[in-house]
Amino acid sequence: MSQPIAHTLRLSVDGEIQVMRSLEEAAIFVRRHPLGEHAGSLLDQIAGASNPLLTDRAWVAVATFADAMQRSGNVTLSRRA
């Protein structure tokens, strides 16, 4: 049987380190980010992550959002805690 994928994102936002170890923490980050007001679909995907496959897909979406923030210069992204 396969093991669940461990998800953690470590972000530096304005020099402050934020570690997201759960989708709930990720949703808080998205809501607080200035571009979060445009991320309703991402928040819906996080809220709907009711099984391991959907959870993995939600983490990919969160990582994509964080990557976009990194490209905009707002955050520095590391995929390890």
C-alpha cells in the first residue's frame, strides 16, 4: 500500500518564515495574501480536498500559487521545512 505524500511548504514573506503543514494553514496564507482575493477557485479546491487524491491535487495548486508569488517577487519558496 502506498504511503500518503507528506506536504509542507516553507515560505519567506517579507523576511518572515511561514511554514504550511496543512491545507488549513495554506488556506489562511492564501486568504491573507493580497492576491488571495483572486484565488477563490484555489480556496474551493482546498475546501473540497476530501480524499488523498484531491488533497495531493490541492497541494499542487497551493504550490503553484506560491510559485506565482515567488515569480512576482512577493515570497521566497522552499519545498522543505
